[in-house]
Amino acid sequence: MCVAMPGKIVKIEEDTATIEYPGATREAIIIDGDYKIGDYVFVSSKIIVMKIPEEEALKSLEVWKDVT
Amino acid sequence: MLPEVYFLRYAFPCARVLVDFRKTITEKEYEDMQRAVEEDRPLSRDYLEKIFFKAFEGMRKIDDDCWNVRTIREYFCEGHEDMLSTDLPPTIRRLCVVRPGKLVKEIKGFFKADLQDGDVRIVSALYKEAKVGDTAMVHYGYAVERIE
């Protein structure tokens, strides 16, 4: 089984977002698009790929917890 | 193209999960893997089969002799979806399924990819000479290869 994990934006400074995951915090660059604190996003190679709706993010974090 | 190089392009988008979730590779291994993708450097078959064992289970169902471009492509473009948790919400499922997208804009060395149905992402191209107008197979946040 495979699960990709979303994170929550907790800080934005210019084009750098700080993203919180369960047990970790990472930074990612906003290349394009409107993002704000509280948005759930997917990151790859240190860039934000896309936003996902909060309810889906929370559900996926639950799935993630179940398989851990 | 060497099948080792071709395989890693398709599999690399899943590698973050191996660091964060399965914890089968270290951050340092991840970084080396990223450099290998960027340099078209083949990693050993033994190593790839150990790290991405799930993919090889799926590939061997297609062809026992799976080290060829055709089987790798068939697995990732058609069989990979079966590896995903069925509980996953739709947006996340779509991210993990490999499918075609059009590169519509270049921004700071990355591309905006339109996969239709409102699925627009920022992706890194894993193949050389990627350009706006290309239709590419997209896996997670990566454009893996150009398709016709």
C-alpha cells in the first residue's frame, strides 16, 4: 500500500512556505498560485505541487495513521 | 535507454514515501537517487528491486522478465494504480496515478501541467529538453517522459 502525505502551511515568507507534517516540519517553494496559512498542500522536490481540499487532507492523514 | 534509468524515472516520484513512511531509505539515499535521475545514472538492479519491491511484484505479474522498457511502462501507466490504498481521497489518488498532462507554462525551471478535470500541478521534468506544449506522462509532481 502506498500513501502520499499532505502537509499544512503554517508560515509563508516571500515565496517560501513552512509546511507542517505529523512529526516534521519542512520548507517548500511556492512556484505559482495563491496559497495561504492553513492550506493543505503536496510537495515534491522542495516545491509545492498543488493544494488539496482540507477534508481530503484530513482523511488522508487518517489513512496514513492507520497504516503506520 | 537503459531500463534501470527508465525505471527510476517512473519510480522516483514514489521515493519520498519510502523516506517518510516506509522508512526503508535514508534522506541521503533519497538525495543520491535524485542525482541519479538527474544524471541518467543507472542504479544497480539489485538495489532497485530491493527498494521498490512492490513495483517489481506488479511488473513480474506482467512479465517475469521485467527488465525492459515495455514492461516498466505498462506497469506504471496501467498497473501502478492497484498499489494505491482504496481509502485514499480522490485528489490524492489522482496524484499517484500516472497519466498524461500537457505542459502549459514554464516557471522558474518548473512546469505548470494541466491534467484536465481541473487537475493543474507544478511539476519537475525528469526528461531533458522538456518544453511548453509537450504532452508528458505525469506521476505525482514529475513529468516523466514526453509522449506523442
